[in-house]
Amino acid sequence: MKPFIKVLLLFILIGGVFSLQAQTDFGIKGGFNFTFYNVEEANFGDDTNVQTGVYVGVFADFEIENDFHLQPELLYIGLGDFKFLNAPIYLKYNINDNFNILVGPSINYFFDFFNAKLKVRADLGFAYNLTSKLDLHMKYTIGFEEITPNGLFLGLGYKL
């Protein structure tokens, strides 16, 4: 079974289990991402390259208890010549009515690599609720391997 289908099935399974027990919101999101490559050029020191891309996707927000939520997402990311899926699973905490912090792992499937297409990264994010349905979010993704760079995502989410 292709990894994309596995990730999609996992997203549906998590959604089905938690929707039976908790209040659930679904939505769409999108925005810009900035990826930071740290490349050492001969003996001249570090050269940090930044590449800009876009992302779109869907999310589900499952209330676990009080101010804690589980928020899995499935995002399609276009970054120059690279296209990949990003599937973070966040533990979300509501600091107050408008401000949230999100932390968790993200699984990434790269369509354009010849080998090692599946990568795991760590995400730290913040969201600010502009309205009850619209939020402004930012997340920072940390890559654990040289070929998996760090990234900053800025965008909007809309609850359906």
C-alpha cells in the first residue's frame, strides 16, 4: 500500500475514534512556508539558503478534555521542485480563548526523492483565533536529518 494511502487512512481512523467521544471541528488551511537549508560551502563558512513555497490542506480538531485537543492535519506542500505531504499530529493547548500552542511530530512523504522518502520531524506551533471560525497560525518544523531542513509556516485556517 502506498504511504500516501496509509497516512490518509490513519487520519480517517483517528478522526473516527475521536469523533465518537468528543466535540470535533473540521477545517481547511493554507499559507506560505519558508524552508531553511544550511549548506557548508567549501571552507568559506555556512551559507543559509531560504526557499519559499505554499501549502494547502485539511485538519480535524478533537476536544480531549477542557483546554486540551488533538489536531491531526494533512497538508500538501509545494516547495520549488519538491512536492510532499506533511501529516502532523498535534497536542493543542488553549492558553486562553484566542491563543493556542501546538506541539507534536510530523510525518512527511516526499514524492521527488529517489530513496528515504519518509521523514519524521518535530513541530512547534501557535495559533491566534481571529474569529470563532478563522485563525492565523505559525509553526516551526525541525528536521532531524541533513536532507530534512527546518521550516517556518505562516497561514490561515478556517473551521467548516
